[in-house]
Amino acid sequence: MAFLTIICGQAWNDMRETAALVGKKVSRGDFELLTWVLGHLGKAFSAADYAGARRQLGYAARQIGPFFQQYDVLVTPTLPLPPVMIGALQPTESERRLLSAIGTLRAGKILASLNLVRPLALATFSYIRYLAPFNVTGQPAVSLPLHMSADGLPVGSQLVAAHGREDVLVRVAAQLEEASPWPTLPSTR
């Protein structure tokens, strides 16, 4: 929930900054539907919620540090599933209608008070479970196409290094590419 709180708070702040930059009140049409809804959910969170979330994420970042005192690189899958078809992660029609209603009503407080956010967040973050921790902790990471699915699509492996050690990732990625060049996909043109 801390990650979602930060994302929503940042979306709300981005919407406010956008309004200030363009010198007018922003509307639903100025943003993607999900950004609009997340922003209004962020408006429903308090400064204490945001500060608590930052503290939790800071704690998580400090917890990973000792791992990289022993190991140069952590290897994980990039995603928990094979590549999905374009558009497969878009909300269903009923989800879009619900998001539109929430966005139109600017019902972030209602959504938060009904405890509907946690199940939605868990469903979303289950797909990015290997990526989100390093977005949170700030470790440099790279996804490399080291395998192909049965359908001939690249499957990513994520390599993560210690803070400030992008050089390690670049060197390892170069060695892996030299040993086994990345697969090339047919052109869609």
C-alpha cells in the first residue's frame, strides 16, 4: 500500500502542477483515465499517509543494502508471466465504466473509505512484483531478453545492482549479449 500511496500522491501533485503550468483548471480529458483516478485517490490521502508511506519505502531501501555488500548482482524474472498481447492489461469495459464513474465523481475519498484500493493494488502489483521493489529502493536495474517464449516473444530477466553501480549492470549486460546475442524480432513494417 505504501507504493500505491506514493504513486497516487505524486499523480495528484502532478495534476496540480499541470494546472498551475497551463494556468487553468485541468479536467478528465487532460489525463489518461487511470492517472485521473489515481490522482483523485491521492487527493484523499493525508500528508501523514504520504509521510508514513515514504518512511516504509525508506526502510525497505535500507533493508536491501546488506545484500549488495555480499553480491554484485541480483537476478529475477522481469515479469511473473510470459509477454502478453498488446492491450491485454487494459481495464475491461466494466472496469473502465467504474473508473470513469469514480473519476467523474472525483470519488477518491469514497474509494479509499470503502477499502477497495487494497484489492485493486494487489491485483496490479502482482504483475509488476519483481519491478516495483527496485522502483521503491532506487537500485539500478535492467531487463534483458535472455529467453524466448514458446510463441517466439522475448522473456526478460532483470538484473539489479547496488546503488550507484550502473557500471556493473552495463558490463554484465555486454558480456551476456556477447555470449548470446539478443534475439531479433521480425519488423512490423
